[in-house]
Amino acid sequence: MRVLVVEDHVELAESVARVLRREGMAVDLSHDGPDALERTALIDYDVVVLDRDLPGVHGDEVCGSLVAQARHTRVLMLTASGTIADRVEGLSLGADDYLAKPFAYAELVARIRAVARRAQPALPPILTHGDLRLDPAQRTATRSGMRLALSPKELAVLEYLLAARGRVVPAEELLERVWDEAADPFTTTVKATINRLRSKLGAPPVIETVPRGGYRI
């Protein structure tokens, strides 16, 4: 899942990013409205975590721009004000959800996953393929009942491939949806992660390489 966190308090933004990355999300950071508009024009994010009180361009305008683009991107708006009137106003702007500061990180993660599910076809709560099971909420995967020791990025790749339901996923798409902007598009990052994942999944092989196409389960 590709997430943009737009928050002008740098320490809070970086703290949120660390938590979300531990959950296997690819996270980019923005600290003002103009930069957020530039990034969302270039990248089709799954979720934008948007502080309402932004410098440069107000969060309301950023939200309105995202809604006008009619993309699948979902908006979770943050604000220091938790009044009912502010929540109603935020949602009326087109935000998919609204969270008042201060917030618990566990709730933030849950809400991000909830709004992200609205942007894609409904998936079962447990993703399966044969004896392979992945629980996105618990961030765990098992095969033949044995828990797999996967890194957050390996788990994210496996989740994305399982959610594709047999569709061939190009390496470029994996890089865009599972890694953040710091990833070098010319490295063998995706291939190396797939190789480690294959080794941990064991036999019989689950992930197929499609020549000039990508990967699929």
C-alpha cells in the first residue's frame, strides 16, 4: 500500500511514517500544501493522511483537489480540533475519514487500512492460496499451519500478489505500490525480495515469474 503523509509537524510526520512502515506500507512524506499537490499529481496513492491545517495551501484545498481528480485515492484527514462540526465539515469536503489529534497509532493504522479497502474490490479477511494463508490485519502469514518469518516488505509483497488473484504483476508496479520514493527504480530490489520470499515459502513453488511480464501467484 502506498501512503502519503502530509503533516507540517516534521517530528510527528516522521513518527507516523515509522509506524506505518513497520506495518509494511510504503510511505512518502510532505510538509506543506503545495508539495502535497505536486506529489499527488504525479503518484496515485492508495491513501493520503492529510493534516487539515497546512502552510502554503490549506488541507481543505488539497482534499478538494484530490476529490476533483476522481482517483481511487482515499483521504484520511487529521486535525487538532475534534468537534462534531469540524468532523462534519471535513467529511463534507470529500474526506473518507476524519481523526482528531492526539490519536493512537493503532487506531490510525486501522483507519488507514479501512479506507484503503474502499478503493479496491472487496477482498476476504484472510488471503489464501492452497496451504498458504495471510492475515492482513494481524500481519502474519502461514504455510501448512507453520508461521513464516517474513520481513515487513516480504509480507507486503506477498499480500499484494495474493490480492492480485492470479493477475501478472509487473516488477514496476510492485516497486511503486510496495516501496516508497526512496527506492531506486534501477536496482534489483524487487527481484531480490521475491527471491528471499520464495526461499521462505518453500516447496512446492508458489510465485511464478512470467517472462517480460512480472510475477504472479
